[in-house]
Amino acid sequence: MARIRSIKPDFFFDEETATLHPDAQLLLIGLSTLADRDGRLENRPVRIKAALFPYRDVDVEARLSDLEGAGAVIRYEANGKRCLALVHWSRDQKPHPKETSFDLPDPPEKSREVSRQDSDTSRRVPVVVGCGSGSGSGCGSSSPAPAAAVSDGVDDLPDATDDAVEEASQPALFAAPAKPKGPPPEALREVWNRVAPPAGCQRWEAMSKPRERAARLALEACPDLARWEAWLTHELARPFNRGENPSGWRADVDWLLRAKTRDMVADFNPSASVVAGKTASGHDVPRLGPNPVTVSRPTPSGDLPRL
């Protein structure tokens, strides 16, 4: 399934791809919509043409060769699969963390992306010899420095990357504070297994990767395990969630790990006045619902009292 991607304005100024055939440039943009979160897809030109050029006769194989020659893509075979990887993927795209991967093997040699800025900063910085010292010639003097002085000091010229290394070695004064991590996913599974089986729901046995990821997101949104237990005890006290409904649906682990559930737990109010029972840990379980509202009735004269 194709995915929404972004195109940076720098794409149209890239000297490697701006001089290619227009179909090759369009193919590169289209490949980003077909690639997974790692910037990889299967190298199947016939399928790629059907997905990106359904109404035009485009030689996808030739255009892929153009992109490979320009260093924009890598075509390789691994584990019996023909694969294709976009070289500048991490620079150009920021996929959603929940996006799935095609589980394709890594390229045999990952290309190291070097932008023009990186290559420019790796060059030597010219140094004016004798500026403000020596025979009295100042910075505005146009007299060249002696050849011997320049040749003898070539190895001593400062590298432009020295400043970057020095900055990296210094501690960041305004670094953003680290985001506090929630409890481990196992903690949410323990809460479920403590509350759900007595209510007639299945135990949470397997901790798969998708469930682990969803549980971690849930606990980052609401790390209070007592709140999770109170909300879960309240919800599983409802007959509908225990399977007493026409469809026979019953609350399960996937229901617990929904994004909507995280919002419900975050909005849960443990300080409600009406208590419905106790959790497995002995905490009070508040009953959800609107607070009772006193409705004013008409007086004998027919007028409502002013509040």
C-alpha cells in the first residue's frame, strides 16, 4: 500500500537527480511512496510500473539504472529476494513510528550519505599568514606570504571540523530534558491478569512485539498503574464488556491497547464521589457518569427561582 511522503524543496536543486530524465525524477518520488519505513521495497519493475505509471509506457528498468548511477538507489539481492533501497531515505523522510516494515534484508553495504555541506566543511580553511604580525604588513596587505612559510605550515593548518569536534565535546547547556519513561509493558499485563480473568476474560499470555509497542505507548500516555486498574475494574464490571450482549463480544487485550482506551484512562476521574466497589489491590473504584444535577421545578406562581 502506498503511503504519504514529503518532498523537500532541495529535491529540485539536487545536482545528482535534477539532470536526470523527468521520468527518473518522478520515479524517485514515487518509490518513496512504495517504500516501507526503512526506505526499502522489492525490486520488481513490472509491479512498480503498474503502481506508479498505469497510463504511460515508461521503461522503469532503464530509469532505475539512471537512479542507481546517480547514487539515489541501491539494487541488491539478499536471502533470495531482489530488493531496492533509497539511499537518502533517513535524510528526506520521517516515517510514522507505528508504520509497519516489509522485513526486507539490509543492503550489503550501507551507503554513507555525505551532503554538499559536509563535503564543503571537510575542506581545509585557508589561513592568512602574517596577518598583523611579522614585518608589519597588516590584514589589508596584498603582499603574498613567503612560499616557504606556507609549505612548512601545511600540516599545521586548522581543519574546519576541529570546531565541530570541540563543540561536540562540550556539554549542552540548553539540552531538552529527557522525557520520563513509563512503567515496563509487563506491568500493564500484570494489571490485566489481576483484574480480567476474575471477570471472565482471557489471560494475557503472549507479549508480542505489536502488543509490547502498544503497551509502552499506553503507559507513556498514562503511567499511573493504579488508575489503569481502577478504570479496568470499573469497565469489566459492566455486563456488556463481560460478553453479556447480543453479539457475544467480550473485552480482550487488543481492546485494552487501543488508542481510544488510552484517552479514556487519561480522562478517568478517580476522585468521583460515588464508589462502586474495590479493585483487586483494594483501591476504591469510582463509578463514571455525570454528577447528579438538581432540576428546578416551577413554583406555585409558575416562576422558576433564580440561581
